[in-house]
Amino acid sequence: MARLTLALPPALLGAAHAAGTPAGTVIQNTATLEFTPPGEPPVRVPTPPVTTTVQAVCSVSALPNGTVAQPGQSAALLPGESTTFRYVVTNTGNAANTVTLGVRPDVASQFTPGDLSVHRDANGNGQIDPDEGALTSLTLGADAGATLLVRATTQASDRGAAYPNLLVRCGSNVRGLDGETDEDNVARLTVSDPPALTLEKTFTPATLRPGDETTVTLTARNAGNGPSRAVTVTDVLNTPELRDFVFVSGSARLSGSAAPAATAEYSADGQAWQAAETSPVAGIRARVDSLAPGATLTLTFRLRSPEVTGTRRNVAQLRSGDISVDAPADVTLRYQPLIALGPLGNPQALPGGELSSDDLQRRANALLNTEVCFPHTAQNLGDRTDILTVSGRVETGEGTLRFTERDGTPIAEPFRTDLAPQGTKDFNACYVPTRANVSSATEAFRAVLTATSSRGAADNLTVDVLTTVAPLTLNPVKSGDVSGLVEPGQLLTYHLRLTNTQSFPLTDVVVRDSLRNLLVFDASGTLIRTDLLDFVSADQGGTLEGETVVWRLARLDPGQSFDLTLQVRVPQGTPDGARAVNVFTVSSGELPDPVPSNPVVNGVFRSGNLTLVKTSSPAVVAYGQTITYTFTVTNRSATGVLEALKVQDTLPAGLTYVEGSSLLNGTEITPVVTGRTYVWEIPGLAPGASAVITFDAVVTPDAGTQIRNSAIATAVSNNGETQTPPSSAVNTIDPLIFGRNTADLVGYVFQDVNRNGIYDRAVDVPVLNARVILAGGRAALTDAQGRYHFRNLMEGEAALRLDPNSVAHAPLSVPQDAGRPGSRLIYVRNLTSADFPLAPDAGDIAVVRDTTLRVTSTLPLQTPQTLTVRKQVFEQEPGVYLVQLTLGASAELSGVELNDPLPQGAELLDGQNALTFTTLPGGERILTYRFRWAGDLKGAVTDPAARWRY
């Protein structure tokens, strides 16, 4: 069997597998056939040589490869950022070739990136340099390669993923192989939601005094929906504005949700940064790799301000990628005025502060028209002397306001106080509520006080509130067992009474009664001192505390009362003219202002220092003779002034006062006369002074054989009255001294029923207790028979008058009255009579006519109705007539008309003579009218007419 073997030269085998064999290479190939015939030696048969020329092949490769599912490279950006993708393109063909370049986003892209230009990274630095322009084609030798950079940009609105794909395509210089393309080079570009970075900077306080510290707060915040790049917050402190501020060592703090991942760094020059605090600190910053959505990073530190005033501005910066945020803040250095006004001892109203509950004072109960005071303190918290002006206004209710010192001394308005730094002023705000607010159960009265600074500090307020304001109904009552004047050494008992008439209980009640209430005056009435009453005793636990007797009660409920007793003694050495004016007061926890009682006033005067001496002359007189009486009134006190002195003398029977005879120290004086009592008034007597009163009286036979006349003197001193014992003068009567004749005057006073001027027994009516007065002043009253009697009158003319106030009827005119009814002028001798007839009770009315008119209805099926009119005519006086109409109806009548005509020419004086009744009730009624008519008496009567509707 022959075996054939085809042997190819090694050169042929190598040329057939070399992808990079240059084009144009000629390959000659000769094949040798070897075989061995059976039984024969091998035979080698060469073929003729075959020549092959290598053609140009276009092949290109771009790496890294990638698909949408598995991108070859990826980049994550924020909107507006850009990136570059790096590719390596290789000519895998066997000849130099030019490839075209392009980038096409895959259809799966959610947005189309911008730019997508291709650049050759000639220097291999991974960046697109200015001289590396955009390419659309690239020529490469066989097996040569190049690094390409594809730039991609984003817009602010781009979100999601985009898939740019680098397309590398063979050029057209190779025949038959146009369009071979490498297009599996997908990269992924992801754009997430952007961060919203803010930076806020504050100085706290933003206004401070030179040398004080302020806290700087830098707060970075991501208010967006996407995380940020690395964030750096920097505050440079060596700027011209802040270079004289001093960083407070150890004061830097990081806080916020991003603080655990953040670091603080310091710089001594604003350039180099380190984690340890430098000296000095010229800059400080905080760094964090990213701020998540909603995360914050806060850097705080303190600065000490320089001793220079003015406003400084500092700008902090936030940097994150291409985001830059500046945060300016101002700090002002100045001397700061600051004031406070609040309750006593707490002007800043701590802990609550301005207008908190700690800045409000409240009183549960107060009284209308009664002052209540709230204590306050004003303070200058500034660093310079300040003038504070305090004012107030009533916001709820009505009332008045005044300011006082703490001891109650009034403060002149406007209320201004000059206070050094940190100085205080304590004072009271006192209110008198005049009307309460009834619409609120918690604030019947509300007032707001305001303190104002002269240096421009903010006003400071405080509030005073009265929960309830009720009328003051308390009425402390004080009484004494002695009224009027008292004498030295006399014991006085006082009663102190009070009922709680308020609607609320009184607690911690204090009753005070000061014993320094004995007022001592000099002779001119000027107060020279105040003495003490001597304390004797007090009941129910009253004790003497200093000069005041004090009772203390724990509680006095509404309606509950107390009755206290106090005994004192007027000191023995008390001079006349002194005055004890005793008042007690009641106060409580609800009524800090004491409520006073009424005063009990007792003047001091020794009763023996007022004297009256009465004398008379002559000592022996006869009937009809005049006696001159003399009163000498003396004030024997060395200090007490007497006022409103009165000398009272009741003349006994047998004396008749002589009108116009009274003299006071030689000057005519008129006494006040009541019956037989005469009172002479003396305006006053100074200490040691006297006054003399004289008057004359005529003796009448009623005197008998002896007449005693007594008088007393009273005077007012210190609102009290003192009185002398009676002083008497006795005169002897000798009726035969002159021997003159006497006479009696008698008469009747009576109602003259028949008007004949003569008293007719059993016809006329006697008048009891009618007063008949003689011109000399003697008076007599009538007895039950109407008789009066004057005895022992001197013969001669006598004038007498019936007192009109003692009788109820007018006197009738008689010839003896000379045209003056009730008066008489008669000659009295022996027994003389004068009567006084009076008008009778019934008057003088005569009935002229009495007639009756009767009208009756007679309709069938009806009860008869009757109207009667009785007419009576009286003559009251000549020419004046009274008509009385008596109407009687058997039942209620409708539309009644009554007409009673007057005589021709008569004048209606009063009442009505024509009447109309819409409805006249059943029964009787009387109507009257009067008219004047000068005609004949018989012609004064007319007939009435009446009708009604039925």
C-alpha cells in the first residue's frame, strides 16, 4: 500500500496564521509529494511553485467594551457636572488605516448628555488639554493604537442614566471592507438629584459691649433630595474686619446630624490647615465627605471682642464641588443701654422674664375708691448712667395712679430716676380703682407700667392686676361712754365695733387705737403738741405696743363682727382747750391700707371755770315797777376758749320783759324768746375774759310778795358744752309803794255759728287753748269754755291779738277790730271784756235749689235702664255759686251726654258743666263746678239735660 504525504514548507504555514502580515507580502509555496511505491524506495515529486501576494485587511478594536446591561465604564454626576470616558482604540489590520469616530447615546438613555466630543489624549495625562481638539477620524498604522477621551456634560434638568456608545468605523481605503465598525463600547452616565446647600452664619449676641464674648454659629444644611460632594465650611478670622477679635481657645464645637463624620481644622495663617488648634487661630473650618439630604453640620466657636466700637462684617464660605455659598453676618460693638422693671427685688422678672407670669403681680381683693399699692424695682442693666422714666396706664377697669417711695412719700411726676450702671430704684405704684371690669372673672383691674431709657434702651414693662374690686362697705364704728366735755382725771370707756360686710374673709386682722390723740392748743387756737391718754385696760387680748393699743385677729369671715372695749384716762395736767380725738383703724392682709373709724371727740374743760353771777336792782319793788337784772359771765380758764355762750332766763310769773332793754357790755342785744324763756347769746370769751348782760322787767301783781329769778349759762369748748349752776336773784314785792289801780281783762273765743258776734251758750262752739297776747308780751290760753283772763293790768289802753296759729278758724270781722280781724285796742278799767268770734265749721253756704232729673228707657225685651241727675245749687258768697251734680246709673250706660246750661251771662270759674262719657259705670258719682253771675238769685238755676245710647 502506497502512503502519500503532502509536505508544505514551514514558510507557508507561518504566513497563513499571522493576522499582522503586512499587505503586499509575496508568499511562494511549493508542495512535494512523497510516496513509496510497494517494494520500491520513496519517491519525491515536487510541484511547481505557487506565488501568493498578501492583501490589506481593515480591522479596528476599541476597549473597554460594554453594553447597556454591563457598561464598560461608569460615572456618577450631579446636574450640571461633566466627565470624560477613556477608550483605547487599536488598528488591528495589516496596513495603516483611517477610522471614523463618533458617540451615539443608546436608546435606553433617560436623557441625552451634552458635548460627547472625542479627543486624543496625546500626552496621556487623562485630561483634555487646550491643544487636544475634538476628532471625527483618526489614522493609525497597522497594529498602532491611541488613547481617546470622550467628554460628556449634563444640564440642570437631567436625571437618571444615559448610555453613550463610542463608535469606531474602518475607513474606505481598503477595497471591499468598507464600514467595519466597533460599536460595543457602551458607558453609563448617572445623574442623581442635586443637593441644595445653604450656609447660615450668626453672631449671638449680634450687638455686644466691647470686651464681651459672642458665639459664632455656622450651619450648613442640605435641603435638596440628593447627597452632596464633600463639603467644607470655612471662616477666616484674620480679615481686616475681624483681625482684632480673639478666638476663645477650646470653644469650637461640631453638632448636627453630619457631625460624627465631620472634622474641624484650624489655620494660623488662613492657608495651611491642621486638626490641632493653632495659635493664633486665623481661620477655622469644618469638613465632611458628603451631606445627605436633610443633614446639617453646625460649627460653633466664641470670639472675644476688642475694646473698639463699630459694626463688623464677616463672611463664611461653603464649598462643595463647583457649589459655592457665602454667608455674611454683622456684629456690632457698642455700649448697650439695658433697663428692667419688675416686682420688688426682681426687676428682670426672673426666671420667666419680660411679661411672663413672673412679671405680673396680682392681688386677690381690693376696694373701689380705696388705694392699693404694688411694690416695684427699676434697674439700669446698661454700662452707662441712664435716666429711667416710669409711667403707667390702666388697661382694664378705671382708676388713678400715683407713684410713691417705699415709705409712702409721694414721687413728683413725671417720675424720673437717674441710675448708675446696675443701679436700682424701689418704689410703689398706688392705684385707686374707680370702676371694675365686670366682664372678666380674673381681671377686674389691670395696669401696665413702662420704664423708658434716656439712652435708647428698649422699653421694659410690668403688669399689676386686681382679681376682684368691690365697694368698700366696712364701717368701723367707735363710741364712747362720755359725750361732750370731759375733765382732767376722768375715765373714758371706748367701744370699737366692726362687722365684716365685705364678700371675702379678712385674714390677719389688726386693730390699732393710738393713744397719742390728745391735742393741746394755745390761747390763739394753734396746736402746740399732742399728748397721750393714759392707758387703763383693753379686753380680748388688746395690748399696749408703744403708744398704740393693738388687737390681732386671725380671721373675720363675711358677716362676722367684733366688739372691743378700751379704757383710758385723761391726764391730770391736761389744760383746758385740749381735745381728745380718738379713732381706731382696721387693716388686714386683704386691706393693707387701714380703714379708719369715725372719730370720738371730747373736749377738755374744767366746768368750774365757767361762772355766772346774777344780780338785780332794786331789791324791793312794787307792782308796775321795773327791775334791772345783771348777768356777769366769766371764763376763768387760763387756756380754754369759750364759744357760743348762752345765758338762759325763764321769767317767773309776775315779771314782764321790757322790749329793747337788753345790753351786752353796753351794746343793745336782742334775746331769743320762747314763751317766757329768754336766751342771750355771747359769741365767745377768751381765757380770763368776762361779759355783762343787763335787761329790765316790770313787776306785775302775779309776783306776790317775793319773786325769785334764776338763770344758767352754757358755752361750747372743743365741740363740747359746759354749763354753770343756776344763779338766782331774789326781790321783795311791796305792793303799796306806788298804790296804782289795777284791772282785769276777760273774754271768750268761740265759733260764731249764727254769726251775730255774741257768744250764745248752747249755740256757739267755745274754742280750747286759743292764745290771746297782750302788746307787752303777756299771753293767756282759753279754757274748755273758751274763756281767757288777764289779771292785774294797769288801767289804760291795751292792745291784744288772737294768735292765728292757735286757732283753726278765721276770726270774723267786728267793729272793735278797726278793720283788722283778730285784733283789739280797748281801754282797760276794773273788769273789761273783749270777745273773739270765729267763722263756724260749716261755712256760710245756702242751698238755692235742689232738683232731680230722671230718664228711663222702655224698649221691649230689655231691662229698663234709668239715669238720674240730682242738681243742687249753693251760693258760696254774693254772686258766686257752687253746682253739685249727682249722677246715678242703674247699669252701665254707653255714650252718655250731660249738659247743664249756665244762666245767660254767667262766667264758668272752675269745673265742667257739659260732660260726655263713652261708658258711664253703674252706681253714683258727684261732679261739681262753680260760676259767677250777677243776676237775681232765682235766675241762677237752670235745668240739666241728659241722654245716652242703647
